Amino acid sequence: MDWLKPKTLAGWMVALPMAVVLIYYAFFAADRYVSESVISVRTSGENVNPIPGLAMLAGVSPPAREDVLYLQTYIHSLDMLKHLDGKFDLRLAYGQPLLDPVYRLFPGVSQEWFHWYFQNRVELDFDEVSSLLTVRVDGFTPEFAQAVNAEILSQSERFVNEISHKLAREQMAFADEELRKARDRYQQAKSRMVAFQNKHGLLDPQAQAQATATLSTQLEGDLARKEAELKALLSYLQEDSHQVVALRNEVAALKAQLAEERARVAGSGSNGRLNALAAQFQDYILDAGFAEDAYKLALATVESTRIEATRKLKGVVVVEAPTRSETAEYPQRAYNLITLLVALSLIYGITRLVIATLHDHRD
């Protein structure tokens, strides 16, 4: 067959595709400029390892790795696309080169196709060792590519700040709520103790009981001495003598006073027994002391949480600001043409070999 002849086959398989691609690159392909930036995420107060590879050798991921991976996902997200489209009208900007059928964005495409197109225009390269993220944005003008790259960095900073501040706010809200509960418990414990004091008219039942017990011991001593004096007087005086009667009255008064004091400690009365009141008051003191300790701990926790949250606030570190390209990086015409010529030549050679093999078998 004529179309299997070497010259004809070479024309169809090599010359024609090369001619089509040459025409495309000469008359239709639009220049694309690339703006590049390098960023990372760091935590305030973070100790950066002076040897980037040391953490990886030790089997530990660099501190910023997960945060940068989250940021990488966000940059390629639909939310980022919607924000950039609202600010730069990406559909119109990427649809400008009307003659380029390969890299232009056609009007009316679906959201999914638009998202895929955007992800191909924004190239992200994450370095596992240094945790650096390289952002490469290509556009049909250098100003547009640089502006989009700068806005991506601005939104990345907002995204990281929002996440870290949200976590800090949640931690502080939890600590403040625990402090409020501890303060309420402390106030309630003190209120119960004051109400108990007001109800029984005692500032400190424990001290009152101790003072009453001391007074009872003193009265017992005085009573013993007076009874001894009375026995001594009765040894040489009559029962109705003035001194004996007076001493008997003192002994009776001491006994009555001692009985009254003992009743106050262990007896029953309108205000209750002092020993029982002291035991109750001790419970109130323990509750108030425990609530006070919890309140102090909550205060320390709030301050510690505030310091820790501030120390762990995260931010985007711009290692290299968005560049403005002076020459178009794409399309790489010479490289692509040479690569295509080599590939087509290989395919042509394989095809010629297959045809020659089939002819040999037929003969």
C-alpha cells in the first residue's frame, strides 16, 4: 500500500504532526509568565533546628510540616479559587488569549473543570526536609501572575492566623469558663460559712469551744480549791457559821457555772452544741479552703494558657516574595519541538520495524 511506503509514512507520522505543532507555536500559542514565591509556617517561640535534615534523620517530622500541608491543601481549595475569581475575575483573565485553544479557559465551563484548570495554573512544591512550600503561578501577563501570587500569600496568612487564633480563643474560653466556675464555687463556699456564722451568732465555733473548754478546766480547778477550803473550815467551824455558808455559796456558784459551761460544749440548747457546731464549721472551712485553692489554680491556669496560646501563635513566613518575570517561561518551544521530534521518530522507527517484520513473515 502506498501509505505504508517510508516517505509517505514519515510524512504522516513525523512531518504532519511537527507541522501542526510548529503552526500552533508560531501563530496560536500564548506566552505564559510565572511568578514564584517560597513560604513556610512557623510558631512564635518555636526553636528552629539549625540543621533542617536532623529532624528527618531522627525520625521526627519538622514542626511546620503538618501546618504547611494544611496550607497547601487550602491554596488548591475551591474556597481559594472563589476568592481569587471574585477579586481578579479569573475566568476572564485566563480566557483572554482567544487564539490559544490549548491553555485558554473557555467560557461557560463547569466549576469542576474551572477548579482543575486553576490547580494546573498554580503549582505547589513542598520540600519535605526544610518544610518550605514553593508557589508558582502562571499567567498570560507578568503583572497578573505576580498579583495572584501575592493574593495567595495574603490569604494564606489570614488562613493560618485564623486557625491559630481560633485554637487560642477556644483554649482561653475553656480556661475562663473553668475560672468562672471556680470563682462561683469559692463565693458559694464563703457565703455558706458567713450564713452559718450569722445563724448561730458565732464568729468561730472552734475557737469558742476551745475557750469554753479552757474556762471549764479553770472552773474545775477553782471548784477543787474551794471544796478543799470548805473541808478545812468544817474541821473547826460550825455548819451555820458565816464563813462556811459563804464558802458553800461560792462552791455552789462554781458548780452551777461549770455545769453551764459543760452544757454549752456538749449539751443541747437553742444554738446547738458547740462541739457539733465546731465540727460543722470545720466542714465549711475545708470546703472554702478547697474552693479557694481551686480558684487560685484556675487563675494560674488562665494566665498559663494565655502565655502558652500567645507563644504558639502561628504565622506564614515569606522566604521569597512573589517575583515578577521579565521573560515568558512557557511555552518552551524549542524543548517541546525537539522532544516531540524524538518521540515521533521513535514511533516511526517502531512502526517501520513492525511493518518490515510483517512483510518478512508474509514472504
